[in-house]
Amino acid sequence: MLKAEQLHKRFGDHVALQALDLQVAPGEVYALLGPNGAGKTTTINCFLGFVTPDGGRALVAGVDPSLDAQGARQALAYIPEQVNLYGWFSGLENLAYFAELGGRRCAKPELRAFLADAGLQADAFERPVSGYSKGMRQKVGIAIALAKDAKALLLDEPTSGLDPRASHEFSQLLRILSGRGVAILMATHDIFRALDVATRVGIMEGGLLRAEVATSEVSAAELEALYLETTRVS
Amino acid sequence: MIGLWRQEWHLFVKARANVGLLAVLLVLSALGAWNGIERLAAERSAAVAALADDVSSFAAKREKLVQLEAGKIVEGRFGSPRKPQQAVLSAGRPVTPPPAELGVLSSAEARPTPELLRISILTRHKDQQPTLDDPSNRLDGPFDLAFVATWLGPLFALILGYDVLARDREQGVAALLASQGRSLAAIAFARLGVRFAALMIVIGGVAFGAAIVTESGRLAVALPAFAVWLLALGLSLGFWLALTAVINGRAKNAAAASLAVLGVWIGLSMFMPALIGSVVNTLAPPPDRLQGVLKLRSVESDLNRRRREVTAAYYSAYPANRPIVQGDEYEHYFVTELYPRTLAFDRAVTPFAAQMDAARVRQAELMRAASFLSPSLAFKLLTEDLAGAAPERRVAFLTSVDDYQARWRGHFDHKLASMTWLTVADYDHKPEFKRAAERAAARWARISLLMAALCAPLLIALAGAWRALSRAAPT
């Protein structure tokens, strides 16, 4: 569903991506770990079509976003680190707005169901988003992804700044989505969350994918050791 | 696409700041419209009253003449209906130009054409002194709909549109927006389209209401003109919103975008029209106003000098004819002095006044040609043209007024010169003023030029907007 083939990207003198090969199958959760500047966000931006690679290609459901950005974006949903929404709109109105942008016009009960599925409390549906916590806004972000019925989900450090309970709820939502066949690519700094929710983990450093492991094959301590070892090498 | 526009409208009207701004604009538009309605009502009632007074005054004089001729009344020393030096000299016939299609858009100060003149056999130039201002001095004008639509409309468009994408980019919403599968260009155009519709509804709606109130009796003339004006308003607002699109495509944050739009507004709405006014004044300099005043005074003093010389020479040649009782000259004064002086005065001043009007027309032509550089100026000139402010309208009106005055004088002056009594037939066949409208082709040529001056920058701005937005990055 998500495929990177020999992706290269350079910003001036800084090499952001080098020959990145990556594949995320439907129903799979792939966590990209790595220090700041490792190339995680650039990888996600290549899939979104926000960044045009200098070499290689990114494919979303077979569509190259650098050639057909809108076509690729139709197939995916994206949740940034900070889900910023329109503060004067309620959660329900924000969802209706973004669902319409994604090409879906949903009735109010349907929108409510998406918000409920995303774990937002019912009494918050009609409240202005300006009063929402970060976790609540992340849930609206998930609801937007649910409403879009996307085949792939890109997450850029989604649990950063969330309390443990909110992070746990978020992980559960990701499991539900992967259970529905959604391919999920998540950039994160959180080794334990990655191990908890992902099926595979890739460790990036200096634009290179230096290691890749199945989470079923490693413990948290082993993954942490691998991360420290891999990122120390450079 | 309709769904997107519906959502964008919802997003727009749900923001209190936007609704507040539209409410302020509504109030300002209504105030401008009220000023126009009030001014037009006052002008029209003054014209109606003057025309009614004129009809009743002549009817009364004629009736008095009939009674005099029948010997039913005795003639007094003043107010005789049959002595032309009394009956005709005191008669100032009210004349009005054909009404402008949308007079309500503009207030009197901006319009050089007099809406009511009184024409007698005496000169009109003493009441209507030829003057000509620097055209840029008339650009702002009074607070009317022309002012609101020309200067405030674009300002509100810029305030509403400067951050449609820039703020989202700054607050991190743009990435989420762009990831949904619609291009940022489509989203930005929908947002600006919504703002365009809101501004058109407010300004256009108020102007439409004002036009209906003031022109209900002649909608067949007013409505096509209103449609043209509405189209021009759309072109003008479209240009400013397209500019915000260009800026939104490039600006990384709302503060930078606001500075950029403010700079553009000052440049195109204030600096450029002032510059054009100065250039036009240099290329087509009007006759100096001081020279005009001096000209009138020198004609007057020359006539006084000649009167004194001729009178002195006459009385020295015929001392027996000197008046014995003061006031004996009264009956002859109008015929021997005032009327000839008037004719001499007109002969001297009319070419000067015509030169002034020609300079005014030339300046207006140059301003129109230069308005391709400033959509604000083009829209202002177009609005004022539809409101009756074009100098060509003034020239057409004053030409018909001068023609009428010549016929009026031609009808009475042989009786005045010979001091022959007027008859009822003189009253019954007195010339009447016929309003002559400007040639429609000339008018619409002016309007078309100004429309082109609005279209050209809009097309350029739209091309720039498309280019900037299609390359716009979400971060």
C-alpha cells in the first residue's frame, strides 16, 4: 500500500533521505524510529506529496504523489504531531468540514459515530475545538481519518505530548484501524509505544534506514539497545 | 465543489470576526447610501419646486397681462407683465440636466455638473464661474456609496482575504487541509469566492436598495446601469481578492501577508491615483484659476470704464439730456446698460469657460486612459460616470443650456431693445428648455474603456493567483 523505492532527498547541503526502501502492507503498522533530523518526517512528506524526492519514488496505492498528489492523497489520511483545527468550529463541524474536503458528505449521525469510534466524549462533540485538549484534537484527527475511509494512514509523532492514558487509547485506535486493513506508517520517538502498536519497526539515522525488525521478535530492552546502537554508529 | 463552497461559507460565517466586519461594512454602506438618497431627494425636490414656481409665475404674469389689456387693472411702477425690461429680466427659467442613471451612488461635491440652473437673458457665468481643480483632489470625495465601494470595499476584501491560507499555514492546519485530497488552490479559491459573495451581497445589496428607492419611477434605465455597476464592483473586488490569493500563495505567516496587502492597497489606491492626477495635471494643465478670476474682473472693469466714457461723451455732447430727477434712468438702465453689458461679458467669458470645460474633459480622458494602472481609480471613475459626474455630461448640459439661452434671448431681445410692450402671444410662444441627453455611444465607450481598465488587472492578478496557489506549500 505504501512503498518507497530508493528515495533520495536533499535540502541544500543536508541529505535528508538516502536510497530509502520501505514497504507497508495493508493492515500493517510500521513505526519509524530515529533521532531528530533522521528523515522520518521527510519520508512522510514524500508520501503526502509535500516534498518532491530528488531520486526514487514514493507510491501510495500505486500512485506517485510527485506526479499526482491529489490522487495519492485521496487514498491516505494524515495525522500530524499537532492536530490543529478551526477553534471556532465544534468537533462535529470540523469533522464535517474535513470530511467534505476528503470528498465525503456525511450525515450528522454518521459524523457522531466517527467521533464516538475515535473515543471522543459525546458531550464534547458540539463544543468549540478551542477548548479541546491535545488528546481530544488527536481523536478528531482519527475521526477525520475514519470518515475518509483511507487505505493508508500517516502519523507524524502522534503521541508526543499525550498523557499515558491518552497514548494508550490512541494505540488502541490504531489497532482497530489496522484491523480494518489500513496500512499505517508512524514516525515516533517513543520506542515503547512503537513496540506496543507496530508490527514492524524501522530505525533511521542520517537519511538511511539502518535497521528493520519485526516487533514480535524483540523485547523492549532489545529494541532500545538496538536503537542506541544503531544511532550511535553514525 | 458545491459541497466545498457550502462548508467554506459555514466556516466563514461561523467566525465572529468575519460577521463583525461585514456588519461594519453594512453600516458604512447604509450610511453612504443614506447620504446619496438624502442628497438626491433634496436636489429633486428643489428642481420640482423651481419648475412649479416657474410655471405659476409665468401663468400669473400672463393673467395679469390679460387683465391689463382688458383694462380691468391699472399698471404699477414695478412688476409690469408687459414691460420686457421688467417682465423678462427678472425671469430666471429653471433648467435641469437629464438625470444620471445612478445618481444615488455619488454625492454632489464630486459631481461638477449643476443639477439646477436658472437661465435668464443675463449671463450665466457669474453664478457658474469656470473653475477647475487638480483631478486627484476629487478622488476621495464625500462619504457616499462611491467612496464605500471604491476605497472601503477593497480594504474590507483585503482584511477578509489576507490570511485565508497564510494563517492556516502559520497555525499548522494547512498540512491537514492539503492532505485531504483537494488542492490548496481549490480551497483558497473557494474561501476567496465566499468572501467575494459576502462583500457583493453587502455592498451590492445596499446599493440595489438605494437604487430602487431613488429610481423606482425609471427602473428601465436604472437597472441596466446598476447591472453594469455591479459587474464593475465584481471586477474591482475580484482584483483585490485575487491579489490576496497571490500573497497567500507566498506568505509564510499572516503578519507578513497583512503587511504585503497593506502595502499593495496603499500603492494602488492612494499613491498611484495621486501620481496619475499629478501627471495628468502636468500633461493637460488647466487654465489657471487666478487667471480666470482676473479675466472676469478685467472684463467687468473694462465694461465699466467704457460705460463711463460713453456716458460722459454723450452728456457732454447733449447736456440737455442729463437726467433732472434721480431715477429717470431706471427705465432705460436695463436696456442701455445691463443687457448690452451682459452680451459683451458673455462674448468675452464664454470662450474662456469653454476652454475650462475642454480642459476638464481632456483631463478626464487622460485619467481614464491611465486608470489601467489603478483599479481603484478605474472603478471610481466608472461609478462617478454612472452617477453623473463625467465632465462630458456637464459639457452636453451646458451646451444645451447655452443653446436655450440663445433662443430665449432671440425671442425677447428685439422687444427689450425697442422697449416694445409684450403681448400674450409672446408669453404663449416663449421658448422652452429641452433636455438633451449625451450621445449613448460616447457614454458607453467611456464605460467600456473603464471596464477594460478593470478587467486587465483582474486577469493579470488571477493568473498570478493561480500560479502562486498551484505552487503553494502547506508548510
